Amino acid sequence: MKFKDALLSVLIIEVGIAILAVINYGATLEGLQALTRFSGRASLGIFSLIFLFQTHRYIKLTSILSDKYYLIFAIAHSIHLVQLLTFVYLSGTVLIPLRVTGGFIAYLLIFIMPYADSLFKNSKLSEKQFGSLALVYSYYVWFIFFMTYLPRVRGTMPNVGGSYSEFVILLAWVSLMLGMKLQSQLMSQISNRNR
């Protein structure tokens, strides 16, 4: 897939989410909260593809998200960040410093990766350096998604919108992602040893 097509797809999804939020909740703070929530889930969908198929032998991520998949995710998650910050500001939500710090580091990684990917493709970053950064990026961003849904399932984050069953499904999906990733890596190592 071409980058322009992938970007257009992300923008169409984001506009669709915005329209549905307004239709279902109106142009209200609750509507903005729903928009933010579902935009985050769209970002999780994109990240899931990167996390699971970045190094997959048979499924080519470039055919789904273009060869600039880190940039596609960064753009989608930037849209989510703008919505989230707008909601936090308008709702007067008090931010928890530890959660903000963890999220800030994740956003730094999300914004660094497209640049690092460009450096790697132009041979200005070694394969080992890029591989190490990609590994940290993948597992740290996964961890932040996990920590997004765990407190919701445990009921320690009130007034976040959404239902308990949604949070259970999303936490189960994020957990399943890790199992699928680890299993894929194990199978790849076994295959490489048998060659």
C-alpha cells in the first residue's frame, strides 16, 4: 500500500469516529470523551499490526500500512493525543504524574521511530541499533497499552467512559498480542536453528 493511501485510510477512520461520536453523544464533553476513547482504540489497532507483523515471515506489513508504518501510527496517535489533551483541558481532569511520565516516554518513542526508520533505510543507523530501538519501542508501547486497560478492568480509574466488558475485551486482546508475539519469535528461532 502507498503511504498516501494508508494516511487517507487513517484520516477517514478518524473522521468516521468523530461523526459517530457526535451522532451518538452530541457535540458535548461526553462526545469528546467517546471520540478520544475510540480514536485510541483505532491507534491500538494500527499498533497491533506493527507489533504482530513487523518481522512476520509471510504477512507483509508494508502491504497493509505502507513502508512508513511507524509514521502512520505516529500520525494516528498524534490525532488521539490532541483529542486527549483537549478532553483533559475541557473536563478539568487532574493528571496522575506517574501515568503522564509513562505516557510521555511512549509518545517520545512513537515520534522517534519514524525518524529512526528513515535513518535506518538511508544506512545512517546500523541494523543492530535500529533493531534494539525497535525492540524497546514495541514492548514499551505494548506495556503502555496494557497499563491503559488494566486499571480500567480493576475499577481503579473512574469516569473514563466505556463499559467494563469493553475493557475486559481490550485487555484480553492486548494480553493475547503478547502471547502471539512471543510464540512467533519462538517459532522463528526454532526454524532458524533447524536450517
